[in-house]
Amino acid sequence: MKKTDTRLAQILTYGGTLPLVACVVLSFAPIAGIDSNLFARTYSAIIISFLCGIHWAIFLFFAEKCSHNLLITSNVIALLAWCSLLGLDQQITYIFQAVCFLIVLMLDFKLRNAGVLPEWFYHLRRNATVIVVSCLAALAVLS
């Protein structure tokens, strides 16, 4: 991957954490008409599904290097993320989604160790996951 593409991936990944950071800020300074909790829960489910889509693609191209069938695992995690939106308590939803992010990161760790994911991408994913899980934990406490 070209250096400019790597840099763009970093910008987009860290930029993708900003909506959850904004939701934490909005918990302290709410704006009328904006339900930051609904936005945070929904955005998290979308991002978990997006990450699972990355795993689906990885399995399609590198199945022989994957210790798990990521077609199944990624679908299960994505469905669990969406099920978290079906009326669970807000705090439970945040915790559940944080666990989904951590499971996806654990799979990324295994993919890095298998030589499928480059080191820079794993570090990027780890850092973004720390930000996202911290935001979800803060939202769980604040809600």
C-alpha cells in the first residue's frame, strides 16, 4: 500500500471515531433535538458491521491463512451488534457493543499474527478500538 493510502486510512479511521467522541461531549452539553445516545448506539452498530465486512473480505482473499471461518464469525458479530439496538437497556447496549469491538480487535490480532493484516493496520485498529471502547464506557456511565 502506498504511503499516501496508509495516511488516508489513518485519517479516515481516526475521523470515524469522532462521532462517538462528539456523543460523549454532548452528554455533558446536550443540544435540543439531538439524541446523542440513539446516535451513538446506532453508529456503533454500523461501524461494527463495517468492520465485520472487512473480515468477510479478508476471508474471501486469505481463507487459507485464517484460523476462523470469518464468513460465519463476521456475520454473527454483525447480527449481534444490530440486535443490541432492539430495546436493551442503554447501558447494556453500550457494554455489549464495546465487547463486539473488542472481539473484532481480537480477531484482528489473530489475523496480524497469521500474516494477513499488516502491522500498521493492526496498530491503527487497536488505537481506534481504545478510543471507541472508552467512549462507549463513558456513555454507559453517563446514561
